[in-house]
Amino acid sequence: ICQLHDAGPSINPPFAIIVKGSELHCIVRGHESPNPTNKDVYACSFKIADVTYDKWMNFVIYLREGYTEAHHPKTMVWVNGVKKVDSENLNSYNATNYIKFGQYKPIWGSKPTNVDKRIIYFDNIHYIN
């Protein structure tokens, strides 16, 4: 649904909100190396909500990026006004990051799944840098 992607190494994004089955998860990853691999990266996952149909959900995301402890990284996520994530784990790579919104289901390009259609709407997005 949402990713903080990096312009550096070709690895999993340092921050993402994903659909996992019938749940929404927040994934936070980080590493101080300028060239980490997926196996090197510190990662943690937080269940933040159940998937909700035909109803708006409100997300507030706060990221103070940090790929070392000295940066004092901070990740907080609220869903419908309830704080679901409050983490000081590394949440960035030693690279330039940019935000992405939308659907990403790469398996659709290679084989059929039990879902052939997804609709998601985004509204009232504020990005403060």
C-alpha cells in the first residue's frame, strides 16, 4: 500500500505497509552499510490492522529516518487514531529514499492468484519533509 523506497541498493524497501492475507502489516528495515543485501538487513514486522472493505481507514505515519543508532531513528504508525507502531529500530539504508503509494503484487505478472482485482483509494495525503 505504501513504501519508503531507496534509490540505492536493489533490496526490500526500508519501510512498507503491506497486505498479508487478511491483515495489514508495517515492515521496518534498516542497515548502515551502503551496499547491504536482504540477508544483512535488520527487519521487524508489526500487525497494524485487519483488512477492511468498503470503509475509509486513516493512517498517520511518522518516520525519522536512520540507518545508524546515532541518527536516533523513529517509526510511529497510527491507524484510525490508535498508535500501532512505536519503534526506534533502524528504518533506512545509507541511500536516498522516496515515498511510493499504490498496489504492488509482483506475482500477478507471473502466475494466476485467487485475487484478480484490487481497488484502493488514497485521499488527503500530506507529506512533510
